[in-house]
Amino acid sequence: MSSALADIVVAKDTTRIALSVISGLVLSGGVYWSLRRRNTQRSLLRARVEEVADAAGGKRTATLRLVAGPRDGELVELAPTRLAVEAGDELQVHPCLEHPAALRLTGTPRTVMPGALIGYGVLLLAAAWLAPLQAQLVFPLFSGLLVVAGIGVLVGALRFARASRKVGGMIVAQRSRSGDTTYEPQVEYEIDGRVRRSWTGARRQSSFGVGKRVCVYVDPRAPAVGTLYTVWTWIFPITLLILGLIGLTTRW
């Protein structure tokens, strides 16, 4: 075997090993993330907010009363959170590792990235051992990540929209987020007989105006968290997906 051919064989073997290591890391991360989410979902408890108090760093804490399961009626504390809570809210909470005596409030996941990462890891492993290897792998790997991110965000947005409670609302205020180009609207809506207000994240200045009627997607785990869905909610993941597919189908 000539030295040039031997170098090619060694390079391909090295590439296969590198891809295998990368795919193993991606798979491990996706499985770990997925198990964390599954354990969180299984540990969810329903609780009613009895009393709310301010905590350090602009956070809030609360006294909760469990309303379902064998611990029905038990009083527990809510770990400090930046998510809005009000007395009378019914929340879905789970144990908090940082505060063992308290329960933690987290929003419903907006992506399916754990599953997307697992799928990407499997594809990387298959590419390493089944497909012909090419010298230029950086761009295809990056393009694959764009596809994974696009799918994860897009499917997650669809799942959140399906799981949310949809109510009518109105834009009642706005605050600047980045000069004059974007702002964060505050929406007012009624749910469970109560009028709520929620800041909904940065939007383009022209997207909404104060007084406009909108559909509010309310997080099923936290009724004080309202979300607005616009065309930009879908443009971002679709753009990532298209760019990734173009990169994967282009010969470099």
C-alpha cells in the first residue's frame, strides 16, 4: 500500500472515530435532556396559590396548597421564580433540587429539541459507518444542526399551541426592548373568571398596537403566562430548516 493511500485510509478512519465521538455526545445530551423532561412531567403536582410574597432579585415566592393526589391539602412553599403567580392560581409544579423543601414552577416546553438531538446523533452515527466519507464535513454538520434546530423549534411551537388554553385578549401596553425596532407588548385577557395581564416577549414595532384584539395562548402550567403567536413565530424555525436543507443538498 502506497503512503498516499495509507494516509487516505488513516484520514477516513480518524474521521469515522471523530464522527462517532460527536454522535455519542449528541446522543448522550439528547437522552439526558429527554429523561429530565420526562421525569419533570411525571413529577408534576397540582397546587393552588394561597399567598404570594416578594423574593430577592425581583423574584416571587408563594405558599401553595396541593389539590390532587395523596398529598391533597398539604401546604408547601414555591421556590423563587420569575414567572408571574397570583393568589388563587392553580399551577402545575414539581420538586426543586435547589430548594428541597419547596416546589418549582416552570413553563411548558416550547421545543422538542431533546428528540431532535437524538435523531441527529443517530444520523451522524449512520453517516460515519454507512455512508461514503468526504473530506469537507464542517458545512454539512452545521447544516444538519440548522435542520435539527428548525424542526425542534417548529414542532415545539405547534405542540405548545395545541396544549395551550386559547382565550381572547387585548394589547394594553408596550415597552421598548431594543431602541425603536422592537418592543414587548403586554396583553390583557380573562381566564377562569379572572382578568390577567402578561408581558409576551419582544415583537416587531409594527406587529401590534395598543388596543388591538388578539388570541392569547395561555400556558397550561401557569395561567399568568400568556403568549402571542405571529407569523414571526413560524418564520424563524422555517428559515433555519430551509437554510439547513439547502446546505445539505449543495455539493461542496
